[in-house]
Amino acid sequence: MPYVNVWIHLNWTTKYRLPVLNKKIRYQICGHIRGNARLKGIFLDHINFVDDHVHVLVSMKADQSISSIVHMLKGESSHWINQRKLFNFRFEWQEEYYAISLHKSALPQIRRYIRNQEEHHLRKSGSD
């Protein structure tokens, strides 16, 4: 059995960067993405949202790819959001996403960064 220790920080935005992810919605979507990740065998270490984007920290298995993980998390969650009519419009994530691999020594810093997204965005505007 292969041993794989690949950590990926993922980030994606709402379509047109619409700031529609209020706290109530974030909580629901976060819970759903966590549950879906567990069902799909994705180790989701951290997840957090701000109004227009999401940050996720995952550990990849040998049989997973970044694109398949993103597809399972993004695609399935937008479908779930629309099925439950969480918005009065058709919700979409932007097609693009950001992914970067991390050394395990960076994990505490990235976890802190993901946990503190609201505070981070109060201090700094931008798309990170």
C-alpha cells in the first residue's frame, strides 16, 4: 500500500464573486461539504468561508487528484445548494480554483489562516 502525504490548500469563489455566503448559509454549506467529503473518502482537515469564497485544507490519498477532489466538493455542493433553494437564484461557484501543495511544517500556519478568514478580510481586502 502506498504512503502518500500530500497536503493541498484549495480556494474557490462564488460566480462573479457575489458576496452571498452569509454566516447562516456558510454554516449549512460547510456542514454539507464536510459530510460529503467524508462520504467520498476525502480527508478535509479545515474549511472556512467568507462572503464570496471558501478555503479548504485537504490531505490527498494515492488514488485522488486535485481536480477530482475539487469536482467532488465544488460540483456536488452547488448542486446541493440549488436543490435546497438556499438562494432565490441559481447558485454557482466560479469555474476556476486555486490549489497549492504544502509541506507539513506549514500546516499550523495554514490552519490558523483558514480559521481566521473573517479577521483576515477585515484587515485586508483582496481575493486571497
